[in-house]
Amino acid sequence: MTDETATTDTDAAALAEQETSEQRQVRLDKRARLLESGVQAYPAELPITTTIPAVREQYEDLETGQETDDVVGIAGRVVFSRNTGKLCFATLQSGDGARIQAMVSLAEVGEDALAQWKEFVDLGDHVFVHGRVISSRRGELSVMVDAWAMAAKAILPLPNLHNELGEETRVRQRYLDLIVRDQARATVRARAAVMASLRATFTGHEYLEVETPMLQTQHGGASARPFVTHSNAFDTELYLRIAPELFLKRAVVGGIDRVFEVNRNFRNEGADSSHSPEFAMVEAYQAYGNYEQMADLTQELVQNATKAVTGGSLEVTLPDGSAYDLGGEWPRIDMYGSLSSAAGREITPETPLSELQELAAAEGVEVAHATHGKYVEELWEHFVIDSLDRPTFVMNFPVDTSPLTREHRTRPGIVEKWDLYVRGFELATAYSELVDPVVQRERFVEQAKLAAGGDPEAMRVDEEFLRALEHAMPPSGGMGMGVDRLLMAITGLGIRETILFPLVKGAGA
């Protein structure tokens, strides 16, 4: 950006801010005059009889110019307004984006009410209108208003409805995004449909929903950097939850054989198009299950959620117009096998670290806190991930990167874990759970050594969790899936679009 361009943008922003400030003052003056005249600017109740969507549905077959004697009382936000001498037109919008025209005429409302409409009503205001349902001469479904009232006076103006909001404005002022953009409203409804579908699928398999602590004395359940806070009441350091795993497993120990939680987690890490410091996920555990059964369940969860959003289809349309198929049986590939094929050399759990380092250096792959497993995973992402054109379960991970996972029953050096990849990003993960408390303690000790060596994502020894395991946890399968990422898979949107109010730098400042 040149200095001249930067100056121009700054000047434009300053001018826009000045215009907004002036409009705000004009609207504050209108609010004051409304109150002085004895009219409420924010009444507690209005005689509403129906909704804009209901009127549209009931009268969708009304012919051009046709009038009815049916009277309704509706309310909505003014998103278009045109005032003429004896007749004013306004478009009212409901929360779901449905619109209807209001026609305010001298003949129907009288001189005083028409004058007040012209003086006080601005774009963005919520207004109540009462009158007959008709179709205008141009065929637009309308209410011929015989009485109106201010429902809520807008002090700040709406953005220009003919110009698309910038991404930062959409994220920071989501309420404006919801007012002006159909896709924003559709995404909220899609998320609600997904949540309902997830719960219905779990309930259909006799899972119980529980809640676990978000404030924890020790972080665990995932390899991630936590947020740290302090409890004044207990005078102790606490961590915001990075995963609910260790508490959900306690529930399985206690006899809740099929358990799930829809939860919010917090990881003090980077933010990009697929990562948010605060995010939602669903996690589930099944006694006497394993990672193969959790793959079956996860495919069902995703496909049911997709159908809930699309109205029954498993093919989704992405923002660029392309189609992506979430149907059928999803392939399951082996991590070491697929890496060996793509790299053109055999890589196994016995491959020396020096060979992995040599291959990574040749490919320009950088690996932090080097272990065999981390090199394998980074090299796999480098060689294989871009070749996955369908939803794919990547099975059987290195043992040193999965401290909560059972070792593979026939292949030493790997664990029974999979990651599900959809359109190039990780959507879900699952394990055959490690339930041997002796081995689990050994794994925690190894993680503690990594933490002492400077790995901020490594886990610590969790004595309370180990105490629970020593009371015997049955063989189990567990899975976790990002809810925000599930929306990304179905809609093709970035993570900041799928979260209604995402955390952004400087928000609220």
C-alpha cells in the first residue's frame, strides 16, 4: 500500500466516522422529540398479532393488485424507506430476513400520523404497523397501514445495504452482519441444526449428555498450551479447559457407559482460518468400544448433521460453487503405509530418528521438539494431506504423540488412533482408550519430561485421574470433533464465520 493510498483510506474512514456521528446526533434529537411529544421510543409491549414470515406464507398466492379485508399487526426493522407527498413506502424485515412492504397513506392514517412517520422513522428503526394485507400495483405483498408505532428507535445508522460488509466488520459487529446478510443468518440456523442433529444421533445410540468443569486445577486431555488464571477464593492457579477427556473418562469409570459432552475449550495458541483460541467441540466415550466403532459413529454423526443442514442431501455446495460429497463409506488409510507410499521409501515405527530428520531436511519440513512421532506426523502432512480428495480416516499413529491412547493390539510402536480429514483439515480424532493405569502413569511421566524440556503442549502427571483409572475403566473407545470445524466442512466457510461471536484482537476496545 502506498503512502497516498493509506492517506486516502484514513481520510475516508475519518469522513465516515464524522457522518456517523452527525447522523447519531440527528437521531438522538428525534428520540428526544418523540419523548417530549408523549410517544414512547422503546415501548414495552405492542399489539402484534402475527409475524412477517407467517403473513408471507399465508398470502403467497395473492395476485397483483388484489386486496383483502384481513387485518394484521406486525413489527420489523425498516431496511428501505421512500417518502412521497401522501404515500410513504417502507420495507420491514424480520429477524430471519423475511420482508414485507408497509404503505403509509394520508387516507388511511391521517395527517398527524403521516407527518410523524416522515419526521421520526429512519432506516434501522423497528416499527409496528397495523392494517389490511394487500398486493400492490407492482405485485408486492404489503400492509396498507391504518396505524403505526415506533417499536425501537435506532440511534446509529445501518451500513449501506448495497455494499458488502468487510470481513472485519462482519466479525466484530456480527449483529450488523445478521441484519444485512442472508448467509450470516443461514449459518446461525445451520449451526443450530447441527447441534440438534448431534444430540439426536447420540441419544439414538443411548449416550447420556453430561457437563464437566471448564476451570481445572490441572490441564490435560490434549497436547495444547492452556490459558492460566487465578482463583481468589481458593488462592490457586487454574487452567481453562483444553479438553473434557479426563473428566468424561471418570464418568465411564463411574458406570456411565456411553457419555458425551458438547463443550467449549480454550487453547492459548495461534488463530487462523481453521483455529480459534476459544472453540466448541463434542467428545464422547463408549465402554467396550474401540476406535473402529468410533469411526462408524463419527461418520454417522457428520452425515446426519449434513442432511439436517441441506434438507437431506450429503452433497454440499461450497461458497465457490463447487460440490463436495460427504456421502458413502469413507476410506480408512494407515498413516505409516500412506506416508511410505507418498515418500517413496518405507517408514515404520523402527525407522531411526536420524533418517526422519534427513528426509525432513531434504523436504524443507521443520519440526519443533523433535521426537520420532512428531517427525512422522509432520512428514505425513507434507506428503499426503493434499492428496485426500474425500473424507478420510487416517489410522494408527506414533505412540509418543498419543499419551492417552492404547497401543495397537498387533503392531508395536503405534497406537489405535485415527484423525478424520475433510477438505484438507482435521475434523475429528478418536482412540481406543488407554485404560491401564500403570502404563498411563508411564506415559504421563514421559510427557512431564517433555514439559521440563520446554514443550509447552506436553501434559503433566495427573494423580487424580490416575486414581480414577486405578478403580478400573473398562475397554473403551473415545472420540472428539470440532463443532466449528464441522460447520466448516458442511458450509465451506472459515472458522470465524461459523462461530457467532469469535474472539478477535482488540474486540471491545
